[in-house]
Amino acid sequence: MKIIILLFAIALALGVTLKKSASDMKEISIRKELNTFKQHGNLLPVVEVVAPRS
């Protein structure tokens, strides 16, 4: 019985570690993408207002 509980605890710890690792990798990839955008200038399109003034 103790072996089953030990194996369950090990599997649970491994699952938590993998989930944390996956979320860290996702955060790192988002941070890398944002850093590439910092090197570029303003990427927003230029909008010209053509409506007549009232």
C-alpha cells in the first residue's frame, strides 16, 4: 500500500513539474516575441482623417 501511495506522489510531483515547465516556456516565448517588436519602430498603420470639419 505504501508503494502505491509513493508512486502516486511521484507521478503527481512529475505532473506539477511538467505543467510549471510548460507555462514557463510559454512565458519565455511571449517575452522573446515582445522583445523582437521592441527593435522595430511603430508598427501601427497611419490613419488619415478625411471627414469634413463641422
